[in-house]
Amino acid sequence: MSASSGLRGQCDVCLHANNSHTTAPCPANRCRNRWKRCQVTGGCFRASNNWTYRMCYGCKDHPAAEDSLDFGAPRQKDVTRAQKEHFKQTGDAGGQTSGGELTSSSPPLQSSSP
Ligand SMILES: [Zn+2]
Ligand SMILES: [Zn+2]
């Protein structure tokens, strides 16, 4: 079963096709960030027993909004350019890693480099 969203390109976070992702606007007032989840068959997480959808991008300003997202919009849009830039610079998309944790709660990797 395919749940194609029609989005082009590929996801910066998990490298699966954007077509296998759906996005939702952050429901917080005036927030322009978008949430983006991966729906590839078999799941996106590295753990083979985790078949739930992986949240690749989340809104870092409103993490609590995760409970009230609407991924059913007929016209899908990718996350904002600002979110992509932020992910490029920090490696933190506000979503989940392939291990299933939230990226924002992981310690910085390059803390000890000179
Ligand atoms: Zn993804
Ligand atoms: Zn994926």
C-alpha cells in the first residue's frame, strides 16, 4: 500500500523519498514550522521491531504540539527552508533519530573537538 504525498526530492533527515512522507503544519499560533513524518513500508527506524511512523522533522519551538497534528491535508508542503537550514547547521531536525529518540534530547556530538 502506498501513501504517496506527491512531495518531490528526498528527506534530509532519513534520505527516504519525500513522496513517502507526509507533513503537517505546526498547530501553534502563528508558527510556520512544519512537522514531517516518514511512512516507508516497514518503518524508518533502525530497530526492526519499531514499525511506527518516524517523525523526521518536528517544531522545536512547540514540541508539545505533537499531540494535535493533522497530517491529512490534501496538498502537502515540505518543511520550511529555515527548518532545513537549521538541520544542516545543527544536525537537529527536532524529530526522531533512526534509533527512535528525539534529536533535540540527544547530547551534542562534537562537544569535545578542539
Ligand atoms: Zn524522513
Ligand atoms: Zn524514512
